[in-house]
Amino acid sequence: MKYRVAALQFEPEMCAKARNIAALSRLVEEAAEAGARLIVTPEMGLTGYCWHDREEVAPYVEPVPGPATEHFAALAARLGGYIVFGLAEVEPRSGLYYNTAVLVGPEGYVGKHRKSHPYIAEPKWAASGDSGHQVFDTSLGRLALLICMDIHFLETARLVALQGAEVICHISNWLAERTPAPYWISRARENGCYLIESNRWGRERGVQFSGGSCIIEPDGRIQASRDSGDGVVPGEIDTARTTGPNTRERRPEHYRELLHHTHTWNPLDFYRLYGHQPLPQGKESRVAVAQLVSSEDLDGNLAQCLALAEQAADAELVVFPELSLTGLTAGGENAISHGHSAFEQLREAAEQRRQHYVVGFAETAEGKGYNAAALVGPQGVEAIYRKIHLSDADRDWATPGERWVTHDLPLGRIGLLIGHDADFPEAGRILALRGCDLIACPAAVAGPFHGPHAGTAIAQAAPVPTGADDYHWHHYRVRGGENNVYFAFANLHAPGIGLPGLSGIFGPDTFHFPRREALFIGETGIAQLHIDTANLASPYPTNVVRRKDLVAMRLPHHYAGLLNRRAE
């Protein structure tokens, strides 16, 4: 099915609800006249956002359904389409207030979503949403509603995608970042669905909002966007292009820890409980990723790895790409055991340079083949991880792994993923929940997984970037930020088969500017980054990689559906 849609960008005025409803209604009519059958408006667009407390917002709250629902439902019926709008809701029975998104259509009121993961401003007046994460069946297909901060948490979009959402209507008051935001793009790409982003713009009580309302394709491409100002962003949905979240390759039997809440307590106390697996002290150190072009020549590949390790002599950890030791194209034909002489040569180099290496290789063990990564140090092979989420190419020869792997080094707790694993947001999340400071990801991932930004006219406060950026969105940067870990992504460079390289080490805080990262744009070489994982001397963590804000703010009681191949 194909149909026209629109994201509305709008600057509401506080304490002027009637004015806001009238202005939004005019924009809705403009969008409908251009053919839009689904029209999405911003978070709290009826009321404004920056309320001090319950008392201040009280004159502007209303029930759902209520007067605004009736108004927009009548408008939807007259225009023959669906409208999403945001308001401050009161629940008459409890008197609680909620930040709510409402969906109405030609048939009237369809449903609502109460924001489940509130931003810092909302607990001053609103309760956390209790409506779960639903998908609504409509004549246009399956639609889902999310609100702003909800989408910081990978679980929310995943839950609705598993229920078959073809379009996520994301209404927001996004700020402090050049938009379209990387989080928006990654949520569309990893879930194989459209995302209609309606963000406000302008200033309110000193807060600068980012605009950038847009339509995002299931592959992460920005179909249309608007930088600033009130207006309509038109687009088209083609439900034949939605793929969903690759349920065939999900491994939900390995995702049970997503329901754990490991950062509710002080992590410095939590991880040393009973003296079992306390976090390493952590420290300041250097980490490197090496990018190379591998072949079927194991000796040649090993020589490349050793040469790049020498270039990264100041790094304590060097991460090499997926199958970099045995070669990508040979697959299982070049498989070796972890006792192969190549690992002894890596051990000798590690001992000489006081380094550790994560290197990808095709492993043979117990009559099976595995796409594996070995952590090699001065003592030899210290850990082996076997890829859990196999790609189509892997399935020709490899057996899927069955356990997540973490390992403690002086620089911190590291977790291992391989390539396609990182396309499943559940994987990185589980390693974060196990207290990892850094995720090492040898990869052979095809692009594009990145995108540029032309720059914004919105005057963000320094040091938020506003200029053009060829790598505004990098999908694996998001993997670091959403889990508050350093993400060391070492990707093979082979453009002839779609592997763009673009290896990098990405910092644990997406909204820290200038970015703490090192990105490699060439063919063969290294990128290095100074990292800091130290924080065990304090009674409570102040280092974000140890504190893990976005992990601590999860609400796992919502997430049970993630343990099914498809959510119920």
C-alpha cells in the first residue's frame, strides 16, 4: 500500500491552548490538501512543554477522549485521514497527569500512548506512562506512537516493530542536537519500518528546540525534512518496503537479561556483591581499531595485523575486523583452532608491546565451524566469542554461538560482538547490562550505515555542532551512546562487495560535544582514542561509562515482549 503522509513542525505557545489548536488545525488542513492521509504533529503541541509543576499545567490538562480528541476526530473525519497530536492528559479517576499522544481517524478516536520513559522535565508534573507500547490497526496499516525520550531506549521501538508496526509516529520536543537525530534514523533502520518524526522548533523558557522534522525510510534514508520554522514535511509510505526487525535471525532465548535492571543500585556496589566479578578498577588508556583488506592468505593477513598493531604501539587494546585473520571469502575453508601458530605470534607481539588484541577468525572446534573473535594477550588466548547472530553468508558454513562473552582487563570490562550481532540492538544492551565499559566489535558490515547533514540554521548553544557533517549519523556510534559504553567498531574495507570500512571508536555519551571518538575514513590504517573508565575511588560513579544513565533509566517491566520472536 502506498499513501501520502506529513510531519508537521510547529512552535506552540505556552498558556495559549486555543491558539495552538487553531494553528495546528490550519497546518493539518494544509497537509491534507496536499494529499496526506496520515498527519503527525509535535509532542505537547497543544500546550507547550516547559511547565514548572502540576499546579501550573493544571488549567490546560484534559481527559482522552475529551474536547481536543473530539475536535481533531471531527477534523480527521472531514479530511478522510488520520491525525496524531500531543497534549497534557488528566486521568479523571486518579487525577494523574500524563504526556500523551493521541491517534484519531475517520472512525473517531483510535487510541493513545502515554509517554513511558519521561525526560528530565516531565516528573515535575507528569507520571510515567502506563499504557505500554501498542500498535493500532487502521485502514492505512499498523501504526505505533512513541514520544520523544521513549526512542532513546531501543526497547520501545523494538516492541512495536515486533508487533508489526509499519510506521512509527514519533512526536517530540527534541533539543540540544542537530536534527534529524541519529537516534531517529537508527530506530527506523534497525526495525525495518518508517518513522515519521514531528518535532517542535523555537525557544521556550530558555530551551532551544531542534526542529528537523522528517520522514525516514526503513533503510535509514531521510526521505524529506525541514530544518526550522512552522510548516509541513510531505512524504510517502510504501508498506511493501517495510521489512520488520528480522525476526528470523533474532535469538530471543538469549535475551532474558533485557528484563533485568542491573543499574538500579550503585553499580560499584552491585558488581562486587558476594565478591563475584567486581568491576575492574578502570583507568585512562588508549584503544585502537585497525581497518584492513583481508584475503585468503592467512600469513599475509597475520602480517597485516602485526604491522597495524605496531602502528598502534601506544594502544593497550587493538581491535581487528571480522574474519581478518582467515579471510572473509573463504569462510570455513580456512578455519583454524585457537591453538594455531598464528595465535602464538599474536601472543608474542602482545607480550612485547604490552597489548591485547581482538581478532576475527573462522574457528573449527569439535567438528563445527564458528565465526569467532579471540581476545589475545601476553598470556595467550584469554577469551573466545562465537557470533550469535549469523548473516546469510555465515550460515553457509558456521554454527551460531550460544553465549555472550565479557572479559576484564586493566582498562575495564570489555564485551565482544561480531559484525551482524551489532545490527540487533538487544546484543549491545545485554553487554551493557553486564557492566561492560567497552564493546569490541570486529565487523564485516555492508553500508550504508551512515549519513551526512547539510548543517542547521537553528542557533544551538555551544558546543552543540550546527555545521555540515559528512558523518552526522553513524549507526554504530548510536550503539555506544545508547548503552553508555565505548564502542570499538573495526570494519573490513572492501567497497567492491559493499564493505565501506568507516571503522571507529565511539564514546559513551551521544550528547557530549565535541564528540569523544576517532573515525577512520581511509582504506587501511588505524584510529586511536584516549578513553577513561576509572571511577572506583568514588562512593558513587561520576563517569558516565560506569554510571550508565540510559541503562539506569530503563523500565524493564515494559519489555517482556522482547523475549518472543514476535511480541504478543
